[in-house]
Amino acid sequence: MNRPAGSLTTTVELINTGTELLLGRTLNTHQQWLCRQLSDHGYTVKRQVAVPDTGEDIHAAVREALTRADLVITTGGLGPTSDDVTRERVAELLGVTLGPHTTVERRLEAFYRLRNRRMPPRAALQTLVPEGATVLFNDHGTAPGLVMSVPAGRFRPNGSWLAMLPGPARELRPMFNTQLLPLIQQHCPPPTSLLCRTLRTTGLPESEVEARIAPHLEPLLRSGLELGYCARPGEVDIRLAAHGSEAAQQVEAAHKLVSDELGEFIFGEGAAELEEVVIGLLRDHRETLAVAESCTGGHLADRLTRVPGASEVFLGGWIPYSNALKHAALGVPAECLAAHGAVSEPVARSMAEGARRIAQASFALAITGIAGPGGGTPDKPVGTVFIALSQANSTVVLNPRNAWDRATFKAVTSQQALELLRRALLRKPNPASSP
Amino acid sequence: MNRPAGSLTTTVELINTGTELLLGRTLNTHQQWLCRQLSDHGYTVKRQVAVPDTGEDIHAAVREALTRADLVITTGGLGPTSDDVTRERVAELLGVTLGPHTTVERRLEAFYRLRNRRMPPRAALQTLVPEGATVLFNDHGTAPGLVMSVPAGRFRPNGSWLAMLPGPARELRPMFNTQLLPLIQQHCPPPTSLLCRTLRTTGLPESEVEARIAPHLEPLLRSGLELGYCARPGEVDIRLAAHGSEAAQQVEAAHKLVSDELGEFIFGEGAAELEEVVIGLLRDHRETLAVAESCTGGHLADRLTRVPGASEVFLGGWIPYSNALKHAALGVPAECLAAHGAVSEPVARSMAEGARRIAQASFALAITGIAGPGGGTPDKPVGTVFIALSQANSTVVLNPRNAWDRATFKAVTSQQALELLRRALLRKPNPASSP
């Protein structure tokens, strides 16, 4: 790609195709994800448009965007079904022919062979590539992405670039990161370098994070630092960004001020998830973990096992949803269950100690509580939860009240459990510095 | 509002204003919510646009939409802060003046009085209303919504309606439902009612779904039926929609044709998730379930326990990630692990039977496999997986090859396990029809 001559910034527009978007059947997560990736790399999306899967609407939207933008990115409509018309309509708009692409054909055949599946006849449509297009290979699906150069004078005095990405998120995201973004960065560098750093915190609400850090950042904000917050269940991200030659010093100074105020509430930077940080600490300390989850129903284990290589330190777990299984699988005494109820401090403690003993792990986390919407009592209302962490010689139990909907309950409770373990691991001597 | 003369349908466009949308810091939930409400009432949104909070971008987007649409709805930019410029820019575009509105002033003063808060000076900006506008009162915040008539001949031969809604969802949603929608329905009746039905399938790839049903739907498509597909990991949705007085018969006829072709590949309708269907079937049949998941690491149990009331039928599970735990917790014989390896048909079988026995469940699902990216061998490459379903007197084992990224592997594998159980439950005699 060549930087369109005469432009001071790279103007980017995004077109999401899909009738389901306009019918409100699907949430447009591509918009947020792509805009976020682009802005983190210094590109500002100037306009986003969603249009239905009809040829005319796609044609009109792409045509209009090409009169305004240096780079137009489309999502969707590259698959094999009859409502996938982006490739054909764009070829028509640009006046180029479609022809079969040998490498795409070979990869498509291999895709089906690897999965022991017969290739349906319509799938071959995906091997058609517009004349002159660069192919973005699809490592997670069948439809390749396409990048085309639109010559100067065709729709605007400067030329444009048009990139087409497939609709499924698991195909679009790696294709953008590993193939399209490097192409964009090479040929359309952002006008000034934007330095953006995200600090990730857990354990404080957004207003508390802001109250603690904003006054200290005032002078930097006046000299151009940009500050943003993003709150999710159990997490608040702090976004520090700066442009220009002073950017590195400004972001560094802001990072230091935020660290001084928030200390251990910061669990990581960038895209680090809390479960990745915890798996990394367990690995560094050569410790192992088992879990026993009742009310979170496997969500904590699911998070831990999202991390590649988790099996080095995560031995496994139990989901003793019924009382009988708490006793049969983890050895929680029947008297303890009868005397205190399944949602209680002694049961959480017993679950953690049982899990640690049976799995022969150095740490175990146990969770028992009432996720809701049913099951609450005046004594133990919905949201009551006990989180136990057992290690050699000690077991501690937290008792937060997480009165949320069911999905948020699981997210927040598993976050608190991971954070309890992270803080315990931070207290341990650094294995690298021990003899 | 008067129905614009000569139009056969009401064309609607949606404009979402907000720099945070283009920076990817916020997910645009307004789009899905408003599109869904409108389509449920028979209005089809033809285009959605997101632009930053700058005056020029809002001006350009509203101007363009008014050349095309009968009804333009904007969200955001009506509040009191410096980046709220929609009201001013629209007044300027339409050439009308802004003036204070007595009722809005009174309501704003009451809003602050009720909360014992001083009214900030900038808040008064929200009492300014464009000449001739209809006010939509805000029962959950401070900024009123506004509806304006754009005269015929100004931007297009027919006139248009322009509605402006405030940005916060808790203000926008009730304002739309109780004030804007009745206005739209009264003055822009939808040409014909839209009937939309979504059938959810699992077990067939998207192209195969289409190959099976599309030829049979041809005659209905020619007479106006709309057909769409949406593929997610392990699932393909089929959307059947029709307008007008024949809509119910058309959708019903299409549903019957699709059912005839796809039969049990259809697991539900509308927003039903496979785990909800399975929990419902278990409840209907008075059966219970336990799970033992190695490579999916709790994802299957997490899905099952997302369903409120899952505890009635889901007894719990194991995540025997390590080989030692497969033996210690589930009784998988050490010789079996040594002879066949943890990822094998006999180990999957033994895990399922152990889980069923210990939990005293009527059904148990077990999963063992290689999620990747590491751990593959020539014999057992990444994506190899064994899924066992144990019930009284029989255990069956599937051996698909799920060569995907880690997250998709978990989604697809848990889907196959749930589907294996759903098919088994469908084979059982209906408990309602037994004596």
C-alpha cells in the first residue's frame, strides 16, 4: 500500500454488512473490536456504517466510503451462502473480474480434509479472488480476506485501499492482527505516533479509581496526556495516551503516578487477563493449583484453562453442585453441611482443604454461594458467597456479597478468587532471588 | 407526523453519535436495541451510522440521512457537557432558532430539587428547544428528546421526520418505548407487519444447511419470504421473515419445509441456547447429569450452570486436568491411562462411567482431548477429542476432530457433548405420555 499522496492523516471508515445487524438480532462487536485495535495503533475511524446483506446497499456504502476515506474496511459477506455478496459487488464496483486463486483452493481443500469433512460444492465460491487483490489467508475458517487498491481519480483525487474481512470473529480477529494490521502499518503509517498504555486494576470501583488518581494527573492532562477509563465486571482499565515527541515521557510519568496511588490494585498491563497473570505467577513460583467451585459452576476453571499451558500448574478441579457431591467427592463432613449449610465459611474451608489434599496441589481455591435468581433466604440472600484459599498451614475465607445477575455473579466471584490467590503469590519470596 | 406522501414503506436510518464508539471504548448497544425494537414493530432500519462528537461529522451524517430516509433517529449529544452538540447542529442544519422551553425548565429544576442537588449552570443548555420541535420528556435523566418535521423539498421531494434521543440507555429506552414509538406508530404506520422467526441448528456447517434447505424454499423466496443465515462456533441460525398479510402462512410453510429437511438438527427457536434446551429436557424427563471435563476445563459445566435452576438436574462435575486426578478422583484405572494415554476412547468411557457412578446421576458426559496449541503428536494431533455419554446399560463415545483455536475448541466441543445428550434425551419415551 502507498500512503495516499497529500493526506496528513489516514482516514479510515468501517462498513459492517449483515441484515441481522439491522434487524437487531446480533450485537455489532466487530465495530468495537476493530475501532479499538485501530485506535490503539494510532488510526482513528472516522465513520462506521452498517448495511443489510443486499447487493445495492453494500455497493452504495462502499462507493460512498471510497469517495471519503484512505482506507475502507468491510466485514462480512465473504462466505459461501447466497447472502454473501460482498466479493461480487465490490468486483463489479471496481470493474474487475473474479477468478479462482490456486493457493486459496489448496488451502480450502486442506481445511476440509483436516476435519474429515466433504467440501460442499458452494464452498468453492470462496476461492474466487478479484483481479489484482492481495489475499489474506484464513487460518481459522474458509473465506479468505481481500485487500484491493483503488486507483487515484476513480472515486476521489487520491486513491484508497479497500480491505474485506470475513464475518466470524474467530476468523476476523487473527486475520486483522497478523495480516491486515502489518500491511496498514507498513503503507499507511499513522500521522503522529500515538502511545497508548492500558493499566488493568481489580478490587476498586471506577469512581474510586478516578478519585484516587485524577487529582495527581492534572498537570499531565494540561500538557496533553489523555486519560480514559473502562469498567467491566470486577475490573477497571485506565487508559493513558499521548501524541508526539513527548509521548513516551508523559505516559511513563503518568504510569508512575498511577502506580504510586493504586499499587497492588494494578494486576497487569495491556490485554493481560487476571487468569494469565495468576498462571504466570504459579509457574514462576513452581506452585500448583486445584479448585472446587459450587455456585460459579466451572467458570473459574474455564478461565484458568483458557490460558495455553495452564496444565503445567493447574491440576484440575471439582464442581460439587449438589450437597451429596460435596461430601462424596471432596470429603466435606455431612455434619458440617447439616450444621452450617452448604453456603457457609466452614464448608468453603473444607472444600478448599479437600481439593488441595486430593489433588496434591500446593494451593486450592473453593467457592460456595447463591448465584440467584432463586435460592436466597433472609439469612443468606442472593449474592452471598464464601471464597476459600487453602495453602500449607493456612486457609483464609472471604465473604463478599455479589448481588448481581447470574453471569456477572460468576465473573465477579471468579475474579475475587483469582485476586485472592494473586495477592498470596505476591507475598511469597521471589523464587528467582532464592538460592 | 404525516406519512410522507408516495412512500410505500417507512425508511428508517439510525445515527449514533459518540467519539468513544469510534475509539472502540464502548460497545454500541443502542444499535442492537433500537433496531430490534423497530423491527419487532415492522420497521426496517436501512442503515446505521456511527460518527464522532464533532459538529461537522454530525451535521454531515444527519444531512445525508435526511436525503434518503422517512425517519432519522439520532442518539447522544443532547447532554450539558462541551461535547454535546447534536441539538445546536441540527437547529443550524434546519435553519431554526433555539429557545428555552418552560415545561422543560420546570422539570429540570424539579429533577435537581428532588435529589437535593444544586443545578449546575451548564445544565440550563438542555432547556433549549428548536423552534417547532416536539419534546420527549426525560423521566430518567435531564436531557429531553426532540422530534422535528423536515419539510418536503428541503432535502428530498418528500418530507422526513427527525427524532433525537439522549445517550444513556436508561433514559433512551423508556423514552423510545413510551413516547417515540407511539408517535411513530400513529403517523408512520409500518406498511405491513414483519414476522421473523429464527431456527437454531447444530451439527451441520453453514453451507450444508443452505444446500439442504434452499432449493425447497425457492418458491417461497420468489413470493417474498426472506431467508438469512448466521453462523457461530458449532451453530447455524436460520432466519425466516415475511411481510404483509401472507406473512404468517409464509413463515409457517417455510418452517415446515426447513423442519422436514433438517429434522433433529434444529435444537430450538428464537434465543434458546443449547444448554437451556438440554436442562429443560433433563427436567421434563426427570433425569440428572454429571460431567467430567479434561480439555474443556469447566466450559461445559459453566454453560450448564448459566441456566437458572440448573441445580435441579445438574449434580456437578470434575475437571480432572492431570492424569493423577483422573485416577484419584474418577477411578480411571492407572493401567488404562498407561496403555491408551489420557486422550483415548477407553479413558473417556471410564471418566463418564466414574462420574455417573460417584455422582449417582442418570447421565454423565466426559470429555478428554488436546485443545492445543501445544500437546499434539502425529498419532493424536491438536484437536483430537473423545466425548463419552454414559447412561444405564450403555456408554457411547464420539471422536470428532476439532482443530480450532483454544476458545473455539471449547465452544465446539461442549456443543457436541450437549448435542449428544440432547439426541439421547429425544430418544427416550416422553414422560408426559407414560402412565
